[in-house]
Amino acid sequence: MESARIIATVARVVRDVGIAEELAQDAVVAALEQWPEAGVPDRPGAWLTAVARNRAVDLVRRREVYARKLAEVGRSLEDVPPPPDPAEQDDIDDDLLRLVFTACHPVLSADARAALTLRLVGGLTTAEIARAFLVPEPTIAQRIVRAKRAIAAAGVPFEVPGGADRAGRLASVLEVIYLVFNEGYAATAGEELLRPALCEEAMRLARVLAALMPQEPEVHGLAALTELQAARLPARTGPGGEPVLLADQNRGRFDRLLIRRGTEALARAGVTRPDAGPYTLQAAIAACHVLAPRWADTDWATITGLYTRLEALNPSPVVRLNRAVALSYARGPAEALALVDALAAEPALRSYHLLPSVRGDLLARLDRPAEARAEFERAAALAGNDRERELLLARAAGLGG
């Protein structure tokens, strides 16, 4: 999680995110060499940042091309300020925010912007990003390499843009923050279901954006969505880290402070507006879940209606799948199963483990245990996260056979 801040600080010096990432990695190598003998410093993140930044300054001094770039913007090496203290990093003049906007520059395609930011800011692996996009891993690897080259070749400035340019790049910034949060909320791979640090980083960036652009409803919508979803994190896993389904979660463990922050942000976003955006609508769905005192009190009719509005804005197969789940509780599993079966031919869902997982749940509720068991087993085979796989296999075993 320190890597994003280190890369952001170094990028301010070298003006090249690819080189900044390499220097951040060099700092980690230096730590592996020195810390076993000298001991881990009191502030390891600051130590890594200082080493990476010093190497960046040395590199700029050695390379004439970078010296020319610094001269063009009227800055000398002595003008480059030291990295900010972590306690001061919530203001809008934030290197990390600059890094996000740089990675989201229009010189890149929308897919490349999201992939690069997830790599640099979220610290996700290429495999994790590929699963987030539901595309092959080599495609993401090529996308990231080409994105770095394109930014360097275009001389993209390391800054938060102003005016119309800022508004034009906002959509891709919101998208990548959303994807970073999702990776923390439900890790696509690994031994743990949650990566809370990623959720915290996404929430922090969403708050910074809300302070920077208070007149943008969707910024508040994204902030509300991250806060309301994060409110459930303490209840999403059991004592051993095992996943706990929403129906079984202890609502007394929901974070009331985050719920209050999220509902306040949702009010600023304006879910009742006819032109409410996708993040605002998803935040409203999340609010329905966290505000219901019990699972049985969930307002599934309202949730179904919100998903219908969301589908009109974003007619993706994943949104249709989620709408089918809501519909199954509002009007029964039989009607929802027909919708889910219609999604089976969607290429984007071919390797998406939640499709057979949802289908298994619907079949179980329709008292078709053998078919449900097969679907849960298929979902487990597709799941990349160990904890999710264990849960799916346990659900299959619970149906006997």
C-alpha cells in the first residue's frame, strides 16, 4: 500500500510513471538488503519514499533529457519539495491524486486508464486486474505497458487538471477508484476475502475528490457508495476470516459512522434526481441493505427498481445478474431463474463465478438440490479467491449427494 505514494512522489521528480515504478521497486530491494542488518526504521514508508526520491534526483541529474524537462517547467531539482507527511495527505494538493489523474489522461483509452491506475495506485497484480475486467491476463499486461509508453511519449504533465479538462477526465477517475474499492471489498484472488487497505485508500481518494469537486453529484455518489459498502466490512467475515453471507451478517457490527457519512454523501448526490448517475444508484442500493434492521426487512422492491434504473444507464450482464438477484427476493426465484438462464450465453460471464453461484442459490430455493449442488461446484472451480471457493464448496456439500 506504500507503493502508490512512493510512485506518486517519485513521479513528481522524474515525470515518468514507468520509471517511477522502477525506482520504487529499487527502494524495496534496498530495504531487503539493509533492514535485516540495520533493523526496520520507525517509519518504513517514509524511508522507502526517501530512498526512491533520492535515486530519482540522481537519475535526473545524470540524464540530460530529464534536466531539460525540469528546465521547461521552470523548476530546478532544489525546487522539488520533500514527500508530505502522511498526516497531511488528505488535502487536494496530493501527489497520489495527481498520479490518478495522470494515469487517467485522455491520451489513453478508457480501459488503459483504468488498468494503469489499478496497477500504480491500487497495487493490483496483472492477474487481479484481468479478473476485474473479465479479460485475458496477456491483454491487461500489454495494455499497461503501452499505457506507460504512451504517457511518457506524450509528455503528460504530472498534475491535477483544471477547468473543463478536469471534468472531462473525472469519469475515468471515478471508475478506477471504484475498481480499487471493489478489489478491496471482494479480493479476486488470494487467501483472504478482504483487502481493507484498498478500501480505505479508495474511500480516501473519493473524499479528496468530493472536496475538490463539490458540485459534481457523481463524486458524492461514489463517496457514498464506498462508505456504505465499507460499513459492512466488519460483518462480512467470521472469526477465521471465512465469508459471511449478507443474510447471516450481524448488523450490530455494521460501522455506524460510515453509514452516517455515506447517507450524508448520498443526500448530496441526490438519488431522486432523474439524471442520477450509476454510482449514486448503487449507493442507494447499498443504503437499502445497511439501513434495514434485519435481512427480512430489506426493501427488495425498491432495490429492484434501482437496478432497473441502473440497467438503463449501464446495460451490462453483471448489472442484469444483480437485478435478477433482487427480483428473486421481490417476486420469487422462478422468475429470476429465467433471467439468469438467459445470461448463460453472455461471453463476458463465461468465466464469472457469480453466475453459477447465483443460479445455484436460485435452484436451492426452488428445492432442486442436485442441480444447485452442481452449480455451486462449478462456481467454486471458477472462483479465484480461496475463501469464496471454500464457501461455495461448503454450500454444495450442504445440499448432500
